[in-house]
Amino acid sequence: MRIKPKDLSTELYDEVVEEITRSSEKELEEQIKAAEDFAKGFVFKYDLKALFGTKETPPTVEDSSLDKCIKTITAYFLVLKANPNVNLKVLHDAYMLWVGNKEEPGWLYEIRNGEINPDWPYKKDDPDTPEDESQQNTEVYWTSTTKRVNRF
């Protein structure tokens, strides 16, 4: 996991997190994992192992913006689970800043759309596949249909 349960204290008070999760460390880890999986759907063209790590290895890329984004999504998921005495408007505004939606893109949407290009490594080539995945995001691709000619 990119962030640890103790890191979430910058977004929500510890007692609020304990109340929502009923002091279940497993529940909190599941919410963090869900937030990371959600973010992975936006940054799929980058090296996900380097950004998020695996169960055995930690991430190799340090990025405080990505950490903040994951923590905000996790906090949003937790508050949606149980609405304690938390200002939902403030949390929703933070969620929109980091994630957004199609009409009002946030940070993750802009990365996915190529409008923000963080200094992250792209996917490495998988030798078991016929195409070179490392080149998918570096080439310009253009296509067109043949002009139709009508004759009577």
C-alpha cells in the first residue's frame, strides 16, 4: 500500500476513523486499498508497481500529491460509509479537487487525459506480449478514413 493507516490522520481525526471503522484495522486497510485501486484506473499508463508497490515491495516513486489524493479518496470513502460529525462539503470539495468528474475534471482526470504529466515512469515492456507497451505513450498516432467519392 502506498499509504499506511496512520497516514490518514492528516485528513480525518483518529477518533473519527476509529468510530467509522469500529477500531478495525482490516476495515481501514480495505478502504485504503479501494482508494488506491480507484486511483489506478486513472493512472493506468504509468508503472503501477513503481507508484503503488506490491504486497512484498514498497513503491519506488515518492509523490506527495499522489499520497494526498489517495488519502482524500480514502477519507471520502470512509465518510460515505458512516456520516459522523464531519463537514461533508469540505470533504466533497477536496474530492472534486483531486478526482473530479467528467464535467469538472480534477487532478486524476487531468492526468488520465494527458493535461497534467507528472514525472512518473511509464509502464515497462512486457516481453511476453507481441507489442512494446513502453512505446504506447510516446508516439503520435493519427488515422483518418478515406474520403468518399459519389458518382452518378
